[in-house]
Amino acid sequence: MKAKFVGSLALLGALAFTGLVHTRIDPRTRVDQGEAYVPKPETAKVAAVGFDAVMADYYWLQAIQVVSGGTIVDEEVALHVGKLIDVVTTLDPWVDHPYRFAAVWMTEGEENVRMAIDLLRRGVEHHPDEWRNWFYLGFDHFYYLGENEEAAEALQTASSLPGSPAYLPRLVARLRSATADIDVSAVFLRQLLESTDDEERRATYQAALDEIEVEQKARFLDRAREAHRKLAGYDAVLIEELTAEPYRVIEKLPRPFPDALPASAAPDAKWVIDDDGRTVSTYYGARYEVHHTASGAGFVKRGTQQTQPEESEASPEDGAPDARERDEGGAEDV
């Protein structure tokens, strides 16, 4: 009987403390407070009075709500998400998924990416054997900031952890070579596509992969144009000249849009040589390239840059179609 009485008192005490926690949670909505309102992590920790996990769950639900319902995640919204995850992981640093949640959603602007990286480093501090946190850390360094060495170091650690993909050591080697390019981006994006259930994120990753696919085809045609130039003595005026006698260098042109897309969905898409001499698919109207932020950090722009970076002259040894050999020019060739 005495034990039962003590248990009842303990339950009442727990309920009382829970009630106290909830009284310290501001009842106003984000709209009432302004979208950017988030308490400082240390303030939230004091308000939790020992119920850190309860408060962490509260702010975690807020973070999920911020990006739900078709919300456009711009720089301001992404920063709001980061502040919420900072509170969540300060209250309960042993959580796992919120760290990667920040890495996924905090991609608008360099400041947000840097904050996501800081949160991921907190994650790897508390979960040093979770290879996915190291993988996301490497992805953010490479894909958004152009920091290949930092990305390679993160993936080097990830590759040594249980459950990590067997291809990671090869990816590390590519990052540390002079050839870290869109192929590396594609490997990262495919892994992220496979590892997320969020349909909006999946659509974003797939869209980037589609643009990379078309960029690979454009680079194939660049090499074909170089082979044509060597054979004919002049550059092609129209892309169709690459498949025409007497200086045919490929059998057919690759599709100017993603292969997964039916031709009926892009009936007017074609390859053109624009006024600047670039090989461009009219489906996107631009090449998939990288520009640099004002601070000097690399930041990937997906299909929006208008200036193609200089590349070394292509040669058959580099994968350009040899004038003596006829390639088919399909997706499998790029």
C-alpha cells in the first residue's frame, strides 16, 4: 500500500512539472510572434526546468511545421529552421534526425549552409559512428560551398564507419583530384534521393540529377564538336552537322531533355549553338554550372549560369569522339 502511495505521489509530481513546462512555453503562434521568433537555446534550456526532451520535441514539431504545407523555403525560412534546430539539439543533443533535417532544408544562401554545417558538427560529436551525418557534412561542403578538401575529409571518416556505402573511398579520391565535377554531384544526389522519404526533397534532388544528365550530354556534344572541328577544319554551325556527311562524327544526337521524360512532354526541345558558341539544350536554356559567391566560396547554381567555365581542349583520349570512330551519341555514351 505504501509503495502504491509513493508511486502515485511520483506520478502527480511528474504531471505537475509537465504542467509547469507547458506554462513556460509561449502560447502565441509564430504568426503572432513574427516568423523569425525563436528563443535563444540557453533561454529554452532554463525554461525546460529539467524537461529538456519535452521542450526539444515541442520545437522539433515547430521546425517540421515551418517547411510543411508547401511553404517556400527561402533564406529567411531556412534561417528560422536553423534556429529551431539549434534549440532542439541544445536541449537534447542526442537526437539524430534533426541534424540531417537542418542539412537538407538549410540550403538557401551561404549563411544557412554554414549554420547547417555547424549543426552537423554537433551531430557528429554526439553520434560519431553515424556515417550519414558525416556524409551530409561532406555534401554541404562540396555541393554548396565548393570546399572539396573539407568534403573529402568528412567522407573519409564516413567511409570508415559501419554501414557506409562501399563507393565512398572512390568518391574521396575524386574529391581530392582535379576531376571533382558534376559526376561527383550526381553520386551525392543519388544517395540523398535514396535516403529521403520527403517528396519535395526527392523532387529537388531528381530535378538536379536531370539537369546533370542533360549537362553530360552537352559536354558529349562539345567533344563531338571538337572532333568535327579537327576533321573538317571549321566548327559546326548547326549541331545537326555532327551527324551529317562528309564530316559525321556521331551517329545520332542525344535527347535534349532527361531520358525519363517522354518526347511528347518536350516536343520543341532541341540542341542549339547559341550566340556565344555554347552547346545548349533549349529545354533548360542554360548550362549546369558553378558560380562563386561574393565571399569567394563556390555555390552551385542549377541551370542558371550564363557563362560556361573554360575547359581544356578535348581529345579522343579524354573521351571526345575520334573522327575515325562513330559514336551512337545516346545517354549511355555520356
